[in-house]
Amino acid sequence: MVDDNARLSKKYRECIEEYQSQGLGVSIVSCWEVAKLLEKNRLVFSCSIHEWLEQALAYPGVQLLNLTLPIVVDSTQLNGFHKDPFDQIIVATARFYECPLLTMDEKI
């Protein structure tokens, strides 16, 4: 949404707009993942990662969801979930904050 990326489908865009008034959470781990994708040249921005994340987190209705001890523990207890620890933390974060999870990651 921040940079009007064409990869964001109409369905996801509508979902974000629907929940925006209730608040949109962004996991701190997702911020790290975006920074890593940029580092590996799998994402390209017209500004620095600092500026992009600042814009993303300033988007109306967005709040940063920090990592907590209960999230860390819950992430290790997701039965039958694949082994990516960062995906586990993202799922546990959504569970902890009791919010729907929107992702393009098919494994999640």
C-alpha cells in the first residue's frame, strides 16, 4: 500500500482498507524481513529502508507489533506448522494480538 506495489492484489488492498479503521498491525519481524529482502535485492525501493519503514509505519491506522515473551513461547508451540522460525513468530504475533493475518506467503 505504501508504494502502490502492483503485487498487492485488489482483494488484499480491499482487506487492508476494511480493517484500517480498526487498526493494522505490522510485526517487528516483518520489518526485519523487508529489510533483508532489500539487502538481497529481492525488493527495490526508491528511498532508503529507513525512509520506507518510517512511511509504512506512519500509514493511517498502522501500528508496530513488538515481540513479547508470550509470542516467543507461543511460536515454539505451533503444532504441525512449517519450520521457518520467523513465520512462526509472525503467526504467534497475530495470535497474541488477536488479529487476522494477511500474508502473500503461501506456506503460512
